[in-house]
Amino acid sequence: MRFLGNGRSEVTEIEKPNLQEGMILVQVMSSAFCGSENKAYFSDSINLVAGVKGHEAAGIVIDEQNTQFHIGDHVVIQIMDGCGQCYFCKKGLYQFCSSLKYKSGTHAQYIVLPEKCVVAAPKDIPFDILVLLGGDTVGVAYRAVKQIDVLERKTVFVSGGGPIGLGVTTLLHYLGCTVLVSEPSAYRRDYLIKHAGAAKVLDPKNEYWKEQILDLTEGIGPEFVFECSGNPEAQIQALELVRCQGTVVFCGENYNGLSIIPSVHIIHKEVTVKGAFYFSPEDFLQIIQLYRKGLDVSSLVSHIVPLDQAPRMMEQFTQGRTGKVIIHPQE
Ligand SMILES: [Zn+2]
Ligand SMILES: [Zn+2]
């Protein structure tokens, strides 16, 4: 599947990638759409549009050259391609590598990857679950939730119910939290209640939604806020809504800047601001343990389609009218 720019995409045939030393050829079984693909999808810049997209996937090793993997191994894709040598890479925290590159290209039948971009996965877990556990949906959500030590049974606020907010809500609900969410899309509001365990979902277009959040949090605002939308207005509101001495975890991306007034938003409220970026192979192992203990993420998927229907689904996905969408490139 290739993006054509300006909100269009197509399925086309390209050459099967070649294998080189230290590389692995993966047959992609499940590949999921990610909200971060929207930028390239709607772009008119050839640089941004070029190449096969997709960075959340699970599949089977069908060939390898001098790696620790074997043909038939089940794997998930780890898109952070760090140098492998620096302080952070040695700890498996590739996302902090100063010469980091991102791999993509999972919306295809095959992908060739260096060994460090592939993580072994248990064979008894279905690919459609693995793509969630080892992809951004649960991975990024897990790392965001992990920023707070004790969350059990608290009332928390999730700002934005897109793919990441959906994962964060599901995890927080699993941990026994009462989860309040703000989300402008009616489809997603409904989905968050039915499938992610949200206690209450508010429409930020409603002028009283902030009052409603205060009413639900003893009049002083939530102690913990997870900002998953990346929307500048929502990011400011997260800092405004959090209670004094509370914590805001930012995981929604914003490259355009934000007008924070430190005295108002942070100092006088003694707010703790945290970031959470991607996740590590170690996080994936901990997520597998949560899954074994009963974390159910299957309801986060609203659509599973063969590759030829992917362009139509991408359209629907970018309009906020789906949950998580999975492509089966082999069908
Ligand atoms: Zn992503
Ligand atoms: Zn590095």
C-alpha cells in the first residue's frame, strides 16, 4: 500500500525486498494503521509521501542471514532503528538514540529489517493481538501509564480518544481506574464507552465539558492526566484541568509549539509534567505478562481487512470513524 499524497492511497506491486547480512525477511501477517501516518497521508510533499508506510506489525520470519532468529519465528516490528552502540541503545532504549532513524513499510506483504528492529514473540498469541501488544496502541499506552507509580482505582482523565487514547483508556480501565475521556469524534466517544471501558466521555465542543470534569473530580480536577491528542489547545487544557500537585503525562505529539505560562500552568500549581515516548522491547515483555494475566485488547480493533481494501479503510480511519484498523497483507 502506497500513499499518493493529498489523502489518497493505492495498492501496487513492488519488488520483494532483498536480504542482506544481519537482516531478516518478515512475512507480514497483521499490520495496523497508526494516527501518525495521517501527516504523510494528507501531505502534498513527495518526500513525506514516498515509501511504503506502516510501522505496527506482526509476522513470521521467512528468511534471515546470520541473525539470532530462525525461519518460522513469530515476531513484532520495533521501528526505532538506533545506532546500537550508544548509552541508550545498549539499554534497549532505542527511542533516545541521538542518531535514531525510523523504519516503516509494514503495509506490505514482506519487509526486510535489521535484527535490532525485530522482537521475538510467543507463538500462541494470534498475530492480530500481537500487532496491538507490540505496536503503538498498547506499547505507547503502556509506557505512558508506566510513568505513574500507583494508579490503581484512581479517577484519571485521558485527553483525546484516538488510537493512543483508546489504548491508554483500556489499560487504565484494566488497572481499575475510573477513566474520564475527552474526544470530539462522536464515533470514538461511543467506541470508548462500549469497547475501552471509559466511565464517561465528554465532547470538548460542549461548552460545559470542563465543569463536568471538575464535578467528577471533587471540584479540584483530576490528579493524573494523560494527554494523548497532541492538539495544542487540548495540551493547555490538560495543564489547566489537572489539580494542584497533580501530574500530566504527555504522549500526543506536537511539533508546532505551545504557549505555556510556567507560573500559571506549572509553578503555582506544583504540577509534574512528564513525557512518554514510544516503548522498549522490555516494555513489550511486560505487556505480554499483562496479557497473560487477562488484559483484553481485542475489542480495540474495529476493522480487519485484506490489503486491497486498505485504501478505502485508510480514508475512513483518517476521518475518525474507526477503532484500530488491521490489514491482512497475505489476503
Ligand atoms: Zn505509530
Ligand atoms: Zn544509539
